[in-house]
Amino acid sequence: MSTLFAALAALLVAGAVTLVIARRSARVARREAGPPPPHPDVSLSLVPFLVALGQALIDGGEPVSSVQQTLGKVAAVNGVPDAEVVVLATALFVTAPTLGTVQTAVARAGIEQLRLEQMDDLHRLVRSAERGQVGPADGLGELNRIRRMPPAFGPALRVAGYVLLSTGLALVLRADWIGLWTAALLGAGVGLLQLATERAPMRWQPFLPPLCAFGVAAGAFLLARLAPGTGVLAPLAAPLVTFLPGALLTTAAIELATGQMLSGAGRLASGSMRLFLLALGIIGAAELVGAPVDTVIGVSSQPLPVWTTWFGVALFGTGVVLHHCARFVSLGWLLLVLYIAYAGQVVGGFFLGGVLSAFVGAVLMTPVARLVARAPNGPPAPVSVLPAFWLLVPGALGLLGVTKYLGTDPLDGLDTLLSTAVTMVAVALGVLLGSEIRWAHRGAAGERDGSGARPARRQQDG
């Protein structure tokens, strides 16, 4: 009950902050409202700009339906409402009539992951391009600058950030003191390995998740043998949090729910393969150490007090900002979204059970993230939503399920995998419903960031 009351209090405080943001953003929108900007002359750089912009959005993890909508708005504001855009999870096709001819371009995508600071600049560019404030040529130059951006923080700070996010998530998972220090130590090792292999060729990237999973699991299982009663879940799942495909699986569910079958199925397969790679490393470590795989679900018999979970959310958000190089001025906004997601999950779990708790958290965090993006120094919604996906941790459940299914308890593993699937769908539906709340808020004013032209025709990949 104390945790429930704390979650309700957190939601009340966050709701008051959100109301203030909404009123201020409404005043700013009224001051900025005016006639749509004139269409610039159509140039041959429009199609290359659309392709490069679509590639960057896919690399940033955007659902293909959102990418299609964005490219359609940019094409329409540049005087080409008849552009045809087809977006897949790994490629995109753009066709547009320009200067009396028809230009067609095809490009691959999804081969590089953007940092949070790059996603921040990217979505600010998207906002300007949708309003016609940035032309195609200037937009291409800005995209090249974003791609070449060096990390905002040095290696030492980024490793320290990974230690903080591992420690914070361990607190959320109710670790004891031994498990907490183990999670921090293993997080430092994973953070160092990630930075060391950041520039490694793509053909070596599939080996990183099982390697990290093997090292983390070996340390966690050794801890379980040397200190009986210490939970294994926190020191195992916390250092692997950025490998858990929670956001990828949720995006796959969103795309499948919105009719993007090819992209949704592809992301689902990719996320499942990531889980199997992690499970392979965990099972190998269990065989080496001699610990049974089913101890992966172990929770400490003497966890830290419940209030430390709320402190863990703050540590987690700070670590995400440092390791993934988000703008430090956006830390407060990111923590606001994280606390709303976590508090909503606690309240939802109390009334609806564990599976639907993630649905409540997603419903509450999505409109707040969209609203925070309107603040003068607020991060774009994808920047604040991605860490919240990690905190809701549907990928952690999937990792446990795959590990147990490949190990000694296949029936319990299937049950956990089913719970993961339901949780993933619940988060996806929560995000979709939260997005509709956002559109209902804007519906009275209409689309302010378009040009008044009809949107470009878009095709679904299914």
C-alpha cells in the first residue's frame, strides 16, 4: 500500500507539471500560429533529402508508419503532394515528380543506431522540415552534420553512466547490497566492452550480446554460489538492459497492429534473435559455473527498502543521459517521463495485475512525452520514450522465458514467453492509445506544422 500511495503521489505531482507545460505550450502555439509558409521551389535535392531523412528516422527506431507520415508532410510542404513513399524496417523507396520528371530512389536503412543527442537534433530538423523552414539542400547538410556528431561525453563519463543505469535498474528490481554492487561492477565491464567495440565492423556485432551475456551471467551465477540467498535477477538483467529488445519488440507490435506486416514481422524476428543470442550466453555461463538455469528468476531474500526503487529510477535516467549522450538539459524532462511510466506501472499492477501494468504505464507516458517535446528545452518524444521502454522491461521477461525454455524448465519458459508476448502487445496498445490522446489535444487547432496541402499518398508494406 505504501508503494501504491507513493505512485499515486508521483502521478499527481507529474500531472501538475504536465498541466503547466500544456498551458505554456498552448500560449507559445498561439503566438507562433500564422499563415502557412510559402512552398519553396521544387529542386532535384528533394528526393535525396527524403531518402536520407527516412534512413535517419529508421535508424532512430521510428515505426514505419511514423516515417511514412513524416516524409509525406515534408514532400507536401515542398510542393510535391503526389510523392509515393514505401518504408520497410531495412529499406525505403521514394518516388516523386520533380521538374517535369519522376525521380525514384531506393536505399537501405536500419544499419546504424543513433545516439540520443543525434535523435534530438534529428527530430528538431524534422519539425522544421515539416513546417517548410528548412529546404531540401540545407536539410541534407544538417543530416550529414548529425551523422558526424562526436559523442557529447567522453569514454569515462559514458562508462560511469552505464554503471549508474545498471545500479538504478538493480534497485528497481529489488536487489540487496551484494547484488547492487555486483550489478554496478558488471555494468562497468559491459560499458567498457560496448565502447571498445563501438567502431567494430558490422559482421562482428552479433557476437557482442552473447559475449556480454556470458560474462554477466557467469558473474551472477558465481555470486549465487558464493552468497546463497542473494538474488540473481537484478545483477543479471540490469547490466544487460540496453541489449534487451524491449523497444524493438514493442515497435514490432505497433507495426503489426497498424497493418505494417513486413516491417513488424522483421522487427519481431530481429528482437527474438537478440533474445536467443543473450540466452545462449547465459546458458553457456550456467553450464560452465554449474548453476541451474532456473536460478535466473531468483530474487533476493533480503532486498533493500521499497523506497529505494524510486531512487533507482533517478539513477537509471541519469545513467541513460550520460551513456547514450542525451543533452543534459533534458534530464529533468526525461526523469518526468520515467517517473510517470514507473508510477503508472505500479498503479496498474496493483489494480490490473502484472501483465497489464505496462499498458497503464505506456498510456500515461506517451502523451506526456509528446507534450514535453513542446517545451522550449524539452527533448523530442522518441528521446524520452526510449528509456521508458527499457524501464518497462518487456525484453527482460522475454530473456527469462527463452533462457528457461532452452534450459531445464521448458514449460515454465513457454509460460514466461506468453506473458512477454501479452506484455509487449499491452505496451504497444498503450503507446497507440497515448498517441490518440495527443492527437485529441491538437485536433481543435488542426495541423499547425503542415502547409495545408493534402498529405502525400503512402503505401503500406503489407
